[in-house]
Amino acid sequence: MIPHNLVYYRPSSLEEAVAAYREADEAGLDTFYYGGGTEILTFARRGNLKPGAVIDIKHIPECMALREEGGRCLFGAGLPLNAVIEGGSFPLLSRAAVIVDHTVRNRLSLGGNIAGRLPYRETVLPFLLADAEARLVGPDGERGVPLREVFDRRLKLESGELLISLSVPRAITETPWFYRRRVRKTRLDYPVLTACFVKVEGQIRAATTAAFGFPVWSPRFDDVLNDGAIPVSERPARAIDAAGLRIADNARASAAYRRALLESAIGEALDALL
Amino acid sequence: MPDVSGSEYRYLGRSIPRKDGPDKVSGKLRYADDVHPPGCLHAALLTSPHAHAKILSIDGTAAGAAPGVRAVVTGQDFPILLGLYLGDTPPLARGKVRHFGEPVAAVIADTPYQARAALDLVRVEYEQLPVVHSPREALASDAPIIHEAMASYVHIPPIHPEPESNVANRTRIRKGDVDAALAEADVVVSLDFDFPPGDHVAMEPRAAIAEIRADGTVVIRSSTQAPFVVRALMSTFFGIPIGKIVIEGPPIGGGFGGKAGIQLEGLAYLLSRSVGGRPVRLVNSREDDLVASPGHIGLQATVKLGATRDGKLVAADLLYLFDSGGYADYAVNMSRAGAIAAPGPYNVPNIRTDSLCVYTNHPFATAYRGFGHEVFYPVERAMDELAAELGMDPVVLRARNAIRPGDLSPTQSVMDPNTGDLARCLERAAEMIGWEDGSRIDLGGGRVRARGISAFWKAPAMPTNTDAGVVLTFNEDGSANLSSGIIEIGQGTYTGVAQIVAERFGMSPDMVHVSPEIQTHRAPHDWATAASRSLFMVGRAALAAADDAIDQIKRTASAPLRCSVEELAVADGRVYVRDDPDHGLALRDVVLGYVYPDGNAIGGQVIGRGNYIARGLTDIDAYTGEGHPALEWTIGAQAVEVEVDLRDGSYEVLKAVCAMDVGEVINPALARAQVVGGMAMSLGFSTTEGYVFDRRGRVENAVLRDFKIPRYGEHPVYDVDFVRTPQGDGPYGARGLGEQGVLGIPGAFANAVSRAIGRPVNRLPITPERIWSTLHEDTEGGEP
């Protein structure tokens, strides 16, 4: 139960969505675009979030796109994770999107996982590694930008802006990859470590989340992984140090354990991909 | 599971579908909160963000003025204390809060969301107090006293509170001379253990709907396992004549002991009284159910076992510190029941147990499928350490010490000929888990597979005069209606009892209709649907009622059939002459009275009455624990197989098995489901569950987002087998089995992990990180 009233919008075009946002915003309502609503519902019922208006993006065709065009694979932000998984065109993404349980994934949207409040944002990791372009729409119209330019720990959107879709070059989806996810105990829990690795043109790229508390892709980290002057066995520890970030330490896992898990994941990824 | 007893019985031993199944799987069953009386108001609770704090002030003015709000009440409005065995609990916190999540105020409004929204407007000022984080801390000489007024609390005689301390109850077992036996023992092991409190996480949050009718009758519909306990306590605490209280008990969506006491009913009644007796719905949110209502007890323990070189146990020296949390609830009796059962189904000549129920500033505890039987986990771990010291197979060590008829129980009661066969259970559990293949296998690459075993027993922990009753009435088609005082809590007893009656009548269980809800003013008296005693006791009462009905049927039929009562038999929906079966009458022509062709009627309707009351039970002595508190012990053995990755501690539970001596199996599929459900629940708190507290004693994982329980699809293979030493006084030789599947799993699982990693793991839950950190501790022995 959400113990207060809110305004519900169901636009069927991007223009309507932006107009709805403007209308709600001008009415002074705290307004959210959403796909599945799993986070909004669970936070709002406990009073941790009090949305004044919600805009359902599931009926906007661009937000539900799942196709290949112009040598790129396109994923609408409104797609439920199960659609992304079953779409299957990006194997690392299909793997990384297997979070929570099947029933929740029927609702939980790709855009919600990336742009929501929870800090893990696991499905962004494959996109960060795959030269993704983010398609956005807002009061000033549509734009396409490299994901890495608008993602730093979280998606940096302008006020009223909506993530429409993400696309990646087809070629990168076919590169070798390594995936590791560790939880406190049950796989339905949030991760204490998720790490994705790909090898593109001979170079290993890594992205992690949960280890540092949020999604991290770091050139310094990747430089160490690919540095032939450093013995392979030393690269995991050196790469973590090079990231220069504090490792998360909370009830789900201690920093020491997360570091051990991350070192082990990097070591195995190097074994698999080098 | 194959049907087993088919040759001997017609309807027992068959896995007939459960009677409550169709309504449950189709969503049509009406649980407590599926009823909306006309004019019903809705309550919501404001809970404490602190674990221990003085309440300086509560201002409900703004909330009271909010839309739809009818009343805002606080602890000051209800100067009364409630409790099951020990009256220590205000309906709403008064003066101070004793645990995170304790309700401090309630709002009653026209709609649920108006009530919830108004909670935000209630202003509470607190002054934080020092927090007691564990039973060991609570016993320190300088520990803050959580219940300053304990000396004034009313309590039942078997409970022994210690005012001016945090000890709510202390139970002593003194059997033999432990010090002398330990001094002479060849091998002694001593270990410390602990695990945190947690929650049952029943699918249905607790609910109570209360109203006061114009004639003063108080009607409360509640998700309760114990409507008669609630009724009696409501009468005691509120001075309402007991006959003017009606508790309605619909089927409940998971109880596990968490709904066996008085819960929301007292508060719901007070809330209704605050609004002139109008019906008030008080339904826990999931979060309130997790921390405002009671959960799974925590435990700290020190266990010392002594044995001879050839593996005979000579002494058990046991200290159990149960973490009751802020209030006593059932915990004061759980610490007692745990002491009665410890150290488990072993013949130990010398036992010294001190079992304390200790207040802390944790959410409070109540029964959790079992009743203080958390005591086995430390003992079973210690048994494996003992086996290692002795160089003995853990299965052999346990079998060598198995309790047998003629042995003395921990309370020095003689084990009777009904005593189950632990040695056989151990043998079966070992076979099912594949023990002969070696209990630890190195799979290479850092992966190890290992197995662990454990034993358990449990008798109902209940008042010595616990009773049950059954009334059978009949319909025009000859079918029977069965009314008893037990609640359908998912355990399937309605189906089992129908099978028992059907067997006696020789008619299909489809012809025995069981009332799906009970009302205390209509149903025969009963204690509670708890303690794994329902099928046993209500089964006995049902047999008596069936025999009574059959006698009446024969008496009526003997006239038109022109024979003596003794010459008649009842089966297949008929009453007939035993040696001339064609000569008889259909039951439908007898059960509502027989009518002769000329219209004359005789006999009247058949009303079968049956009761049962526990036989020969006594309380235990306050200083030695001597007594006979146990009606029947259900004994068994369990084993668990795990595969552990030694590199990072991640693991899978591959298989869990249980061999239990249940006497007769009434319904194999339901019996198996009970045992498997228990094992699954137990693996939950063994592997992952339990509250996580911050430094101020606040629960960090008080939402299901963070309090993770295993789901379908995450479970191991389960295997269950039953050993059949008849329980002479049980219905058709059956004994209870609803809770026992829980009891041995923590020990068996911890033993498997400990064997896999070569180090003892004596704390729960055993997460991958705990395994990893145990492996990376420098000191031998490690935890805790």
C-alpha cells in the first residue's frame, strides 16, 4: 500500500512523456519516470519515497525497442529484465541481468535498474564496457551521448530527462567475456560483488559494482590489468589499489571479504581472457 | 512417497489430498484479514526507532486532526500489562521502549492509508538509554536493568524470574554428579556458541479484528494458533467474563509458533474500546511483523561434554542463555522446555543444565517451530568435536549413546516402551546421505564435499492438563461434520483427523467434513495448535467421538434390525449384522434417527463426543528438574551434505535428509511435507537469516529487502524416511511430527561445514563470509 495519493500518467509517445513531466513538475509534484515500479512501490510503502506523480514509460514504443539496427544492438529502457535476457543478443548482458527472481524480473525494467535509487545498477556494467550510447529525451529534445559521459556512479540526467534506450556495437557483444557475482548467501540478495570483464581488441576492460558500493569503470584499473610489466599474479591487488576507492563495508559483507572476492574474480578473469 | 500402510488400513497411510488445498491454491480461502465488517475502522502502529529509550513525550494532536482519524492512543491510555506466562508487556510502550520496532502509538482512522499517513504526524521525544546487546552482556553485574519492576509482575508458578536482574526465568536440571563425572572422563570438550534472533517470516502477517457488541460480547477474529489461550488471557487481563469473549480462528498462512500466544488481540480490543466498540482492524505491515511482533529466539551457550575412551557419554554440563529480547512472551517457557530436552536423545547419567531466559534490547522472541530446541545445535556440534577427539565415527558415537526404554530422561523420568529407535534413525539418515562414501571428499580445485549428522528429539511442551475435544454431527447423506478446537496452520491436521475418523467408520475421508474455521463459543475446548500435539490429541479425541457415534448408530439400528448392539458393525456407509452383512441399513437412514415405514421415528440424531486429556504429566522441580513433563518424545536423525569452495567460502547445500520415528504415518505426503518444510525453514536460519544490529541495537535488516529467506528454487534435495516404533497411546500408534524437522538441521549443517573446512563453525548463520573468515583466522579453533 502506498499511503498517499499520486498522479499516474500513461504516455504513448516521448513527446507526451516529456509534456507529462513538465505538467507534473509545474504542479509542484515530485515526479518519476518508471518502467516496472518495483523500487517506487517498495520504497513508497514505507514512506522512504513520496512520489507526487509517476509516468509509466511502458507504452512508448521507443522505450520498448529490442532490435539490431545499423550494426548496433538497441535496448529500450522500459524493457523488463526478462525481455532483455530472453532477447539474448548480448550474452554478457543476458547474464548480468539475472538478478532477483523471475517474477520480479517480469516487472523490473532495464532503465529502472540503471537509473533507479538502489546503488548496485548491475545491468549498467556490460554497457559501460561496450562503448554504449545512451538515448535521452528531455525538455530540450532528444540527444544521443556516450554512456560513459553521463554515467558516474549513477546516471546523470538533466531535470525532466528520460533514458529512452541504450545501444552497443554488435561486434563488442561477440567478444570474450567473464562474469562473477557473489552474494551474502542467497542469490536473490543484492550483490556484495559483481564484476564484468570483456576483451576488446586485445585489451581487457573491467567494470564492477557493489565492491566499491556503486558501479565503477576506471581506466587506471584497466591499465593495470593490461600492463605486461606487472606479473599477472600481482595485477588483481595492484588494480584494486589503482582504482583509489574505498571498498564498501557493511552488514552484507566486510571490506576485507569484498576485496578477497574481487581479487579472486580478477585473477580468474585474467586466467580466462589473457 | 509411496503409500505404506495400505494392507492394514483402508484410509490411513494414504496420501489423500489435503482438504484445505483447493481453497488455498485458488486464492479463495478467507484468512483473518479477508473479512471487512461493516463500519470497520483501521489501525496503524507507530514503532520505536530506538532499542532502549525513555519516552519523554508523545504528541498526537496533529495526527488526531488529520483527515479520517478517529483516535490517537499511546501507552498512557492503557495502564495494564499483558503476557503469556509473565505479565511484562504493555499493549503500547509506556514510559520507555525496550526494543527497536516496539509500538509506541496507534492511529485509528476510516481507511488504512489515512491511518498510515497520520502516523507521520505523531511526535515522540525519546532519551536514549544504554543498550543491552546480548544475553552475556545482560548478565554482567553493571548491565542496565531492562525491567525495573520485575518483582511486581504476575507469573505462573513454573517460571522463576529474578528481580533486580535481567533474568526472566532460570531452569535447573541436576541429574547425577557432573563435577565428579567430568573429573573422571577420558575426554572432555567445551565450546561456546551463539546465533542471533530472527523471524519466522510467515507468509501471512499477523492480523486481529476486534469489536465490542452492544451486549458487551467481545468478538475478535485473529490469525491465531491459540484461540482458547487468547480467550482465557483476555478474560484474565481485562476482566471480561470468559463466555462473553468469542475468538474466531480462521486458517492461518503460516504460524510456526509465532501466532501461538496472545499477539495483537489485546491491543485490537483496546483500540475498539477507544472508538466505542466499533470494529477495528489491526493488521501488521510486513515490517511490523518482522520486528514489532515477536520472532525467533537467539541463543548463547557454553556446552561441555565428557566421555569415556570408548565413547560413552558420562556428563553434560550445559549453560544456555536464551535471548528473550525486550519481553518474555513464550521465551520464559522455551528456556524451560529447552532444558528439559537437553542434551538430546542420549543416555547421559550426569547432567547439569542452567537454562536462562534473559532480557536484552532485541526484538522479543516467541516459539519458533520447536520450543527452545535450539539447544541441540551446540550439543550436536560438540558431539562431532568429541567424535574427532575420540577418533570415532560421529554416527557410531551417537548410536552408542542413544537413549532407550528404561533409561532416565534429563528430568529423571523413565523412558517407556514407546521410546523411538534412535539407532535405527541414525542408520537410515546415514544411508540416505551416503555416509559410507566418506564424510569428506576433496573434489580438487579448492572444492570439498562433506556431510554432517545430528540427532534430535522433542516432546510437546505444554500444561500438564492439556486437552482436546471433538464433536461429530451427521448429515442426511450419512456424512459426518467434525468440529474441534484446532486451527489449520498449513500442517494438514484437518485432513489427518478426517482420515482417522474415516478409518474408524470404514468410510471415505470425503464423507468427513471438517469445519474450516473455529469459534471459541462453538468449538470444543482445546489448548493450542502448537507443540506438535494436535494430531495426537485431537486424533485421540476424534477416535473417542467416532466410537461414541458408532455406539449410538448401533443402538438406533439394533431395533429395526432386530438384533443386539454387539452383533452390529459399521463400515462402507452402513450399519449391518456382523455375520450377515447384507442385513443392514444405510447410515443415512440412521444418523438423524430411524423412521419406520409407518412414520414412527426412533433414536434421534447421532452426536459423537470425544475428548482427551494428557496423562500423568507433572511440572518439574525448581532445583533439580525432576518430573514427568513429556507426553511423548518424537526422536530422529538428520544429515546434510554441502559442497564448499575453500577459496572464498561460497557453498551449496546439496542434500538434507531426515529419518524420524513417528510411530504410524497417517498421511505420508503431508507428513513428508511437514518434515521437508521444517528442514527448509531450519536451513534458512542456519545459512542466512537473523537480525543484524547496529551499535545502538537497531535492526539494520528490518525489511525483506535485506532480511533474506531462501526461496523455492534455492533448496537442496530433501529425503525423508519414517521409522515406526508404535506410540501405544497415540491415535493408531502415531506421534507428533510438525516441528521436529527443524531441530537437527543446524547441527548437521554446521557439522558438515566444519568437516569440510577442518575448523569448527560455532556461530549461525553460516554465511560464505563466515566460512572465509574462519579459514583466515590465525588462531586455532577460531570462533567465536
